[in-house]
Amino acid sequence: MDAVWKTVNELARSFTERDNGRMVPNEQQWILQVLKIGEEFGEAAQAVIGVQGTNPRKGTSHSWEDVQAEIADTAITALVALARMRPDAADYFAQHLAEKSGRFLPHQPTFDEATPPGAA
């Protein structure tokens, strides 16, 4: 998972540097990144419509693999957004996941229980 967060953080840094170069204020960068999540979700929804063939103009235009790729794009965009907003994004996400999953799964270790001392 460290390699995933390394890449996410590099993407976040790169996009932030580009936006800073264009003099886009931080808060506006965050807003635009959140809107990008919505755009990616829309592409996933469009792919589902394409799998089902419910658009009469296009018929069956997508596969479930297309849907999976669009969901992955949405997840990447969301993780990059979080990394752009929080320098501790990986730790924050792990803590949030532990809290949310605790509602649905048998006892899961909390972030503190799952992290060996000095590893965070």
C-alpha cells in the first residue's frame, strides 16, 4: 500500500505545482479536484448505461471492464483529492476506513491497534 500512496502523493504534488503555477488559490484547487471526482463518477455511470444498452442512440457501448476502469479512475481521483487537502492523507484514510468498516464488519483493529509503534 505504501507504493500506492507514494504514487498518489506524487500525483497530488504534481497537480498542485501546476495549479500554483497558474496562480489558482488552494481552496479553488480543492474545489476543482472534488468536481473532478464527480466527472469521473459520471463516466462510470455512463459506462453502466452502456453495459445495459439503455441509451437508444448508442445501444450496448461498454463492457463491465470499462465500468471497472472508470471506478478505478474515480477512486484514484478521490485519493489524489484527499492527498491534495491533507498531508497526512494515508493515515487519515486508514483511520476513516477503520471507523466506517467497524459498522459493518466484525471487530476490526482500530488504526492505533493495527499500526505497530513507530510505523505511522
